[in-house]
Amino acid sequence: MTEQRIKVEVAYAKQREQALLEIEAERGITVAQAIERSGILGRFPEIDLAVNKVGIHGKAARLDQPLASGDRVEIYRPLIADPKAARKRRAGEARKESRAASA
């Protein structure tokens, strides 16, 4: 690998299938370019970069953000449920169970 080239990884995970693809590219490659070059879009056609959020090592990133050698681009699946609503629902269920047990 020359100084003009870098290695990055592109990651995507479904419930029962994960992919971690390494690519070598020119310095200055963006998140979107790395995703396209990795071939992951062909492997997982449900990925829509207009919908799916992306990150680098667990931190939110823009599609036009340049990458550094060793970066791991992560493509996140959309949330099925709003986390706040899910917590409220679980708390409500726990209160009901607690009341039923004490009655």
C-alpha cells in the first residue's frame, strides 16, 4: 500500500447476516464512495443511503465526509420503534405487573 492509498472497512449487519468488507482506495475517498466501491449495495439491496444513517467507528458521519486509513464505515438499519416510546411502554407494563402482584 502506498502513501496515496488507504485501507478502510465497510460494515452492515442484519439480524442474521453481517458483512465487513475491506477496500483499498485513494486518499480522500468519501464515505459514500467507499460504500459504493465495497459492493455492499449489491449484496444488500435494502440499503438506501437516502434513508439509512451512516457512521465511522460508531459516530454519526456525513456521506461526503473523507475517510482516513483504518476507518470503519458503518451503515445503520432504520429503527423499528422509537426508543423513547419503547421505554415508556416497558415501564407501563412493569407498573401493571407490580400492581397485579401486590393485589
